[in-house]
Amino acid sequence: MAPKAGHDILIVDDDPDIRDALGEFLRYEGYGVHAATDGRDALDRLEFGLRPDVILLDLMMPVLNGFDVLNALQARSDWKAIPVVVVSANRGYEAEDLPGATSILRKPVNMDRLIAAVEQAVAA
């Protein structure tokens, strides 16, 4: 199946099972999928030219956490426009508390909510 109108998603999560499950689901839905193991890996991929249509971002990760990634995205005009859907088990935050986050999904992720959040972010 071809990617949905060329839409690429970057999944940033340190849990390989979550990366794989989300990636498999999104590929099945027709999206192009890229994966990063932590925030540093994600920023490196952006530095090297990856421009996803949406970033799915975990908050609690080693090396560079999701909060630091959000701050880094906000600091660069070419990255600031990339919509970010936070996907986290952390219950202490709402999307309004996180600069650059378009929405927040709680783990375990409901796949219907995931696809709705991705479609909303892509359409924005």
C-alpha cells in the first residue's frame, strides 16, 4: 500500500515494542513510517533532512526526553511547524502544557484515537 498522499510519520519512543506496533499499524493505514529510539536520534534525523508530516513523541526516554525534543523543535523555525502528537503514559500533562504538541494520547494507545489524532495533525 502506498503512503497516504506522501504523509510520513516519525515515531519517537525508546520502547521497541511500541515503535513496532505503532509503525505496523500506521504502515497498514498507508503512512510512511520512520522510527527513532530516543530524542537525540529524532533530532539527528531532522538535522539530516527528514521532514515528517507528524511526530509521535514519547515524553519519558533516556538520552534526550520528549520535553527536550519539544523545546528543540520550538527553537527552530523549520521544525516548529511539524505537528507533534505526544504519546505517553505520563498523566501529569495536557497538550496545552506542552509547547508544540497538537494533542496527547495516553498509553496504552487506542488505535482509533491514534489515527484520528494523526489525521487531524496532517490536516492542520
